[in-house]
Amino acid sequence: MQPAARVISGPPEGPDPGYWVMRIDVHDPETYKSYVAADAIAVEKYKGWFLVRGGRYEAVHGIARSRNVVLAFPDYTTALAAYNSPEYQYALGFRTKAAVAEAIAVHGG
């Protein structure tokens, strides 16, 4: 799936970027499309961008999921605010119906 056109793509803007790291198994692709569209609203609002969105992978240790996503934000506080925002929580409703996933926020400093 391609990122929404409005979503920022580029290098971190600042010394302490924050990241979301997500591992996902999608079991309802149609509902997941709604998640991707709604997710883009929160990502844009909080000036995030996708570093990894799907793509080729190899599980070199442990159990893998079929989809891997890494997003960057200007800082860790913003990454957490984006995840907890009403916009993302709305999107999360679609993801929980469409997929099994783990997500963590990571401080990049």
C-alpha cells in the first residue's frame, strides 16, 4: 500500500526524533484500507513520515509478522501525542478489526 500523498516524507527534523515501530498481520484487507486512509490524517497532523511501509523482510531472529512499518516524528513527545491523538485512535478502530499488531514508540536520541 502506498502512503497518502499528503504524508510528509523526509529526514528527521531535529536532534531527537521519535518513532513508531509496528509489526502487523492483516486478515481483512478491505477494512485495513480504511485504517491506512485514517492513519494518514494523524501522521500528517503530527508531521510524521514513513521510513518503512511494508517491503521485503527476513526474520533473522524470532517470529515475524507479514507487514512491518516504521514512522518517524520530529521528537518522541510528538510520536506519543500522535499515537494518543483522537485522529489516530479513530484509525486504530479500523486496524484492530482488520489486523493483529504490536506497536511501540521509541525515542531516537
